[in-house]
Amino acid sequence: MPEFVAGEKVRVLGQWPPSPPIHCRTPYYVRGRSGIIERYCGDFPDPEELAFGRKDVKKLRLYRVRFKQSDIWENYLGGISDMIEIEIYENWLEKI
């Protein structure tokens, strides 16, 4: 069962919890930023484990998260309703 639902406000973790070595799939520019869950995409093998060639890795829940462009980019000159959507795994998200 997904932890987050569409419309819920979340924050992307600023730092990956475990110590290195790691493979980060979550874009740096959204770390520490708040967004809204757009939808749950399904469960998929952990890409950060697969990057090291590990087999039989656990599955993680993947969400599409919507961010206001003006909340992501300092001095954003576009419209106030401009959005960016990024797919982010649950282990990178926290409820607000």
C-alpha cells in the first residue's frame, strides 16, 4: 500500500541517509524542496542497488511529484503556474 496519496504535500530529503558508496537517482536540484504527489506509479526494483549490479533487490514505491518551477529555480522568470514533474522513490520523500 502506498505511503503517499495524490495531492499530499511532501519534501524531498536533502541528503541520502546511508553513507557512501551510493548511486543517486534523485536530482540534486529538488533535494530539500517541497512538492505535491501527482500520482503513485508502482513498485520497482531499487535503482540505486541495481546500479551496483546487486541482484534480488527490494522493490520501492515510485511517485510522480509536482513542483512549482519558481520553488525550484531562484529568480525563475516564467509563469507562476509553471510546473515540473519528477518521478521520485518513496525512500527519498517525507510527509510535511
